Amino acid sequence: MKKLKATLVLFISLFAVSGIKAQSKDFYPGTWDVMIFGTPYGDVKRTFVLERKDGKLGGVIKDSTGAELTKITKVTENGKTAAIDFTSQDYDVTLTIDPVDEDHVKGNLAGFTSTGVRRKEH
């Protein structure tokens, strides 16, 4: 019985430690390929390059060729949700995203569904 209790304590401790480590990781910095579905221009793919400087998340948005389209004006983080503000075709818009798993997000931009995948750097 003592062996069983010791094994259970070990497993619970391992899960607790791995959970703490996973929560402390800064999720959003990196390069994200985001697809926005059903816009008046069709499905639109953009690359969001997010980085944290002085504790604040920011970055740029690029098109499919890698050309910079616009700078991100503000990112508001609320729990796991990130609201990314930027200007697109003279309109101020916000892409709101939530993690799905370690490398995927789902979200919404002006009522249009979006999905994103973290780009793996080689």
C-alpha cells in the first residue's frame, strides 16, 4: 500500500511540475501563419510576427510574400486571449485569438473566423 501511495505522489508531482512549466512559457511571441476565412476578399492569409519588448507584446504583419504590410498598434492580453490591433486598408481592426494547443490558435476578426499555426523556425 505504501508503494502505491508513493507512486501516486510521484505521478501527481510530475504532472504538477509539468503544468507549472507549461503555464510559465510565454505563448504568443513567434511567427504565426493566420488564415482569415470568408472576407469580402476571400480567405486571407497573413503572417503575424510577434515579439515581446520591455514586457509588451507587439510586432508586424506580413503578406504571403513576406513583405511587411503594417505594424501592430497594440496587443491586449487578457488571460490566454490576445487582442491584436492593427490598421488594414484604412480601417482599425482587432484580431482576437485564443490558444487551441501549443502551436495553434483560433480567433475572430470583425466577425470572420480565423485559425493560426505557429511557424517552426529551423
